[in-house]
Amino acid sequence: MRNSGNKVSRRGGRGPKIERIADRYELSGLGDDVVAAWLGADRGQKSLRELEVEVNKRLIQAALDQAGAHVLDGEADNYYRLLTDDDVSAGSRTEARNALREKGVDVEQLEADIISYQSVYNYLKRHRNVERESPDDEQNAVESGLSTIRKLRSRLRTVTIDVIDRLIKANQVSIGSYEVDVDIRVTCTDCETRLTPTALLSSGHCNCDASANGPAADE
């Protein structure tokens, strides 16, 4: 996040987050689309994780449209990956943020508006009161775990920015515009595989089984 002096809170507000971003980015029918996809109306049911990704991609495309930016097919999807994926380097994420700013997008607001798995869950369960048959509890447990890790990573990033900004104001730190990224890796000390939390929880295993056939490569 770029150091901006006097900061204004971009989070919070009334109503569920999905409805707030639908209003902000003129995403008409977003809430109904989420419910329909969750219930599988006229199509296969989508998981909470799939809905999280789908809504965020629509959000980024809408932000680009509002800024009057012309982008190629798939470019908004790539911005979503660059802004959120664990495997993206700090340098690539910074380049993506700068590119969005050059296109006229309020990056800080956009990143604050990106929804989590938990936002989708809360919207469906608490605000729309919808249920569906045969929930995939195992998948939900993984998605819930990933959501918790992302929240903690986001919180650490926010705390770091607040500390740096406070020290800048106290003239104890000198730095220009800056970005803060939190990189988390999980290492199996048996096979020496290094994985992002997303890779580990999505695959469900490290490379211990493969290590019998040779050294495991980092992921």
C-alpha cells in the first residue's frame, strides 16, 4: 500500500460486503448471482472458494471499467492473481498495483473491497439464509482454513503499515512510497518441500511419498 499521509478508513460500512461492493461498482444482481451459483440453479453448484474467485474477478473488471481502462480478455483475471496469489513475488505484485494506478484505479480501495471466503459464507448463511443439500464439509474445512490464514496475513500487513507510518511521522524512519508484502511458506523437514499455505491445503500433502525416489523439489 502506498504511504498516503492522512489515511481514511476504506473498510466497514453497513450491510454485507457483497452488497456494498455491488453498489460501489454497479454490479447489478451480484447477490442474486452468488445465491444462484451456490444453489446450482440450472447448472452445477459452485463452492464458496469458486464464488470468492468469481466475485473478485468481476470486481476487478468493474473497477477497470469505471476507470475507463481498456484491457485485453483475461487481463482482469491476471490482476486478481497478481494481487492475491501466494506464489506471486513482491516485485510482481508491486508492478501490478502500479499498473492499475496508471489505469486510474484506486488500488487501496480495490484491495479493501476484495472479498474472502468468509464474506461469501456470511452473505449466504446470515443475510440470504440459503442452504443446499449435501454440503462438502471437507472442502469447506479447507476453505475456512485458507480464509483464516489470509485474514491473519492481511492483518499482519496492515499492522506493519501502521507501524511504519507511525515511525515516519515521528521522523524515526525515512522512506518514499512503499509496499508491504507478507510471504508465508510451510516447510516439511522430512522431505524439505516448501509450499505456500494454499498449495499445501489444496493438495493435502507434501512430497514425502515422492521423496523415496529422490530429493523433493521446492514448490
